[in-house]
Amino acid sequence: MIVFADKKTLYPIPQLSLRYPLPLFLLLLILLTGSCQQGDAGSGQSDPHSFADPEQAVVTHLDLNLRVDFEQKQLSGAAAWSIKPGNNADHIIFDTHGLTIDSVKIYPGAQPASYRLGSPQGVLGSPLRISITPATRAATIYYRTSPQAEALQWLPPEQTAGGKAPFLFTQSQAILARSWVPCQDSPGIRFTYTADVQTSPELMAVMSASNSTEKHPDGRYRFTMEQPIPSYLLALAVGDLEFRPLGPRSGVYAEPTVIAKAAFEFGDTEKMITATEALYGPYRWERYDILVLPPSFPFGGMENPRLTFATPTILAGDRSLVALVAHELAHSWSGNLATNKTWDDFWLNEGFTTYLEGRIMEAVYGADYALMLAQLGYQDALEEIEDLGENSPDTHLHLSLAGRNPDDGMNDIAYEKGRLFLTMLETYFGRERWDHFLRNYFDAYAFKPVDSEDFLNFLRAELIQGDAAVEKDLQINEWVYGPGLPENSPRPASPEFARVEKEIDSWRNGKPAAELNIRNWTTHHWLHFLRNLPGELSQRQLAELDQQFQLTQSQNSEILCAWLLKAIPNNYAPARPQLEAFLESVGRRKFLAPLYRALAGTEGGLEQARRIYRKARPGYHPVAYHTIDRILGVNAGS
Ligand code: BES
Ligand code: ZN
């Protein structure tokens, strides 16, 4: 049950007022607002985070040929791009970042092309401008990556689970693909690809494409991705990997010492795929596999098509953190099919996905569970708004990220305000109409870019249908272009969490921890419990909770992190060794950032945080250490 802010905001399903013959009206609107696919001259809008000029020429297909060199920390080879030039095209522009370009050929004719690599422009990197003619059909770029490439993390064996073989993984979203492949690095431009990757025989290479399930004795792997994808979904990982099937079209890749645990943890994957298909139509990527990465992976998960990349910190042993799988799987519809046209509309990827994640979790694990997740997310939204300031433009769903690193605008707003907006729409229109609408939306925008206006126009065409009263009720402009949470926002309230709050009250009023009623509490009950403890706790109180519930020893990364966030500001020394061990072994930014921030906020804590960070930083991914550098005010400019 979603409890609303205000009775006024509970609306009945509106009467359809058909002032226009509906099919005609819809057709007209769809024609008028239909998204401009890649290469459409006159699409007008451009992506502030890419140098590509789609009106000159766009790519349509990539044949990638790479050699993986762990010694040099370098990928080298060739990107052979099929291209579609505009009528008067005389050049094509690729994004690059830190790449060394050895030569360029254009086709037909395999002629050496004249090209120019522009000077680097901060996070955008350098434009690579290649001269072409309207008759050009392909361009092959011979290149090498830099050892500092931001998309690549080269791990020595010590940083892997097995400790014996090195590991490499890429992280292309948002604008890092250009640091390992010269590409038109804009989410509005899609292409199919093949790849030929050469590594050493003891390692396996996997990509966001068709994958082998066995090691090849010659270390050479060939990949095909038949569905067109944007560059941020290009992905590669190389390591000592093993495969285990989970279901008819799903499986898991992990290091041999992790594979059994991973196969158990992800045992519900096929159920999730089936549930999502029942809601939103067929899964269009054939297989859905999960790759478990070493702990330095800076994210929880990354929705690389056909092969979700996941942090090992969700291997809790009891499947309690698999909402992350539901989330990355949901991106197979929201994001990977219907893709945000630029990063300004990141919420169309993440807000939709967070909403879908909730629906999948409800379908597989029940409404009580999903409501707990929704309430935790709602709390995250409120906290984010408080941190950013309730009038901050960064609390708008539609962002203006031009001139900034897109990473800077990516916070809980897109995820949780986005989810609340869609939940409001669901409640307003009723599940039946809303679910039907969403399914049509994914069909209409399958393999296409979409921006906020496209979505709103589709919503108007399909559900609002010119009804001014409905339009007013929904407060769409406030949601998408305004700050904070509009007053018709849902306020998820879980009865399970009400139970937890009762126990917190009893404990605060003197009931011993040993006597609290924690029967059947799940990970999410504990998270709510920990988050809602008083800010100030005495050493005696902390020790009582710790001894009773073994919190410092928790093997659940989310519970441990929530506990440490209480322990740190209250200077609870017994948790200190665990805190240091966690910061030194885990690279997931979502944990690192609040922990370092909390530590730096205590008396004398900044020095301690910097001391731990000095040891830990070499093990972190660039995405993570850039954030922590800023929090701790170190390594500025690096
Ligand atoms: N696509 C995101 C990760 C991402 C976002 C990478 C922005 C680079 C830039 C992924 O789907 C995601 O949202 N991951 C979350 C997990 C999720 C359960 C909220 C994460 O990593 O925490
Ligand atoms: Zn996501």
C-alpha cells in the first residue's frame, strides 16, 4: 500500500473524454513527436557530452579487434566502423580520451585517411576528426589505450578472489567508453558490433554480447551483438572465469572460488525474467547472464546487455540483496531498449528502472517486500533533497548537465524521485491502464533514444488525451522540471517497518536489546532499524546492540555499512578494525562515499580518513577515487 501525502491527491480513474477520434489523434501525435533516430538531419538537439556531429555522419556497426596486454596495461588494435554519411558529409567525428591513434583508413579503397586529433577538453577528451566523402562507407582506426584509461581497471592477482590471475574490466557509462574505443560516445547513437579479443590462454574474455561458456586454449574470443546498442553499453572483462547455468537462458560467470556462492545467490534469475516479460513484453536480448566482478567494481551493478556486471558485495548468502539483479535486468527494457537521448534525461533510464525493479520484486517476492524497498528508496529521496537543497536544480528530473561531468548530476533523484513520479502515475491511472501504457512505451521506443518531452508527449497521447483537468492533477511540469517532491508525491509506508519502529521505541525507553521482538526480521527490517536509531548513541548502547546482534561482524555489506554509519559518528572503537578492512577491500562508491564522509566529519577524523585512504586508493577504480578525492580534499587535479 502506498500512503499519500494528502487526501486530495487520491484520484479516481478519470473518465475518458474523447474529443478526437482516438486512433487519428494518436497517430498524429506519434508522428509529430516520434523520436529522431540517429543520423536524422535536423534533429536539432545535440548531446553536450559528445563531439559527434550526427548530421555529418553516424556509425552503424563496429568490428573491434583488440589485444589485451596486462603487462603494459594496454588494449591495442583496431576499431572498424561502418558509417552512414549525410548527403554533403566531408567529415566524421569520434570521441576519444587518452587514446593514441596510430593510423586511419577509409573505405571503399582502404585509403589512408587524413585525420586530426583535437586537444583534450577535460572529461570530454579529444575529438578525432576524419575526412570523408558522402561515398565513404567505413573507417578503421588503429589505436592504443593509455594505462590511465578511466574506463579500465587493471587488477593485479592480489585484488581478485582467487589471488592468482590478473583481472580487467571496463565501465563505459556515462562517457568513459571513449577511453577504450574511439566511438561516437552519445547514448542517442546506436550500432551493432562484433569483436575479436586476444588474451592469454589462462584467462577468459567476456563482453556485452554473445559469450563463450568455456575457456579457449588459444586465448582468442569472438563476440557478436546483433541488437543495436549505444556506446555506454560496450563492455569487456577478462579474468580467471568460470560459467554456471542458472536457467534455460541465464547463467553466471565468476572466479572459480566465488562461482558456487554466486550460483546460489542468483537462483531466482529466471523467475525474474519471466515476471518482467509478463509485465512489459518479451526479453529481446536472448540471454541474460551475470558477471561477478572483484570487489573494487565501483558500482553495485551495470546493465551491460546480455551480461550484467555485478559487485560481489551482493553475495550475502541469503539472496537478500538481489533487488540489484531485478534492477539491472529491468534495464533490458528501460535504458537498453528505450534509451535516454542525452545524460540530461538520465531519469528516463534510472527512474523507470527503479520503478520496474519494484514491480519485479513485488511479482517474485510479494508486495510486503516491495513496499519495504519502496520506503527505503523514499527515505533516500528525502535525504538527497535535503543534502542538495530543496530548490536545487539538481533535484529536477530533467537536468542541465552541459559543461559538467555527467557523473556529477547522477544522484538518488533520478532513481527515487523518478520512481515516485511513475508510482504516482500508476496510482492515478490504475494498474491496468498504466501497465498497458508502459508496455506500449517500450514497444514504441525499442532500440530508440527518448527524451523527457518524447515521454511526456507519449503520456499525453495515450493517457491524458487532452483532458486539462487530468493534466493539472498530475503536476507533470513540477515533477519533471521543478525541484523537490511535488505535493502529490506518494509516501510509501510499510507496516513491517512500523513494527520495526515500535521496537526502536521500546529500546529507547529502556527495554533490553535481548528482549526486542526481531522474529522474522529480514535484511530490510535491519536496515530500517539501523537507519532509524537515534543519531547520538552512548558507548554502552552501541555495545549492547553489537553484542546482541553481532553487527560489527555482519557478513551482509548493506547491514555492515548502515551499522558503521552509526558507529563512526559516535566513535565506537570496537568497529574500527572492520571499518578499515571494509574500506581497504571494497571499492563500491555507494559504500565508500558515506563512510569516508562520516569519518571525515568526526573530530580528528579527517586525518584518519586520509590515512586509510592513502593505503586503499591504489585499489580503487577511477570512478570511485575521483569522488573520494573530492570528499577528502586530496589529489586535487589528478
Ligand atoms: N547504470 C547504473 C550504474 C551507473 C549509473 C553507472 C551512472 C555509471 C553512471 C546501474 O544500473 C545502477 O543503477 N546501479 C546501482 C544499483 C541499483 C540497484 C540502484 C548501483 O550501482 O548502485
Ligand atoms: Zn540502474
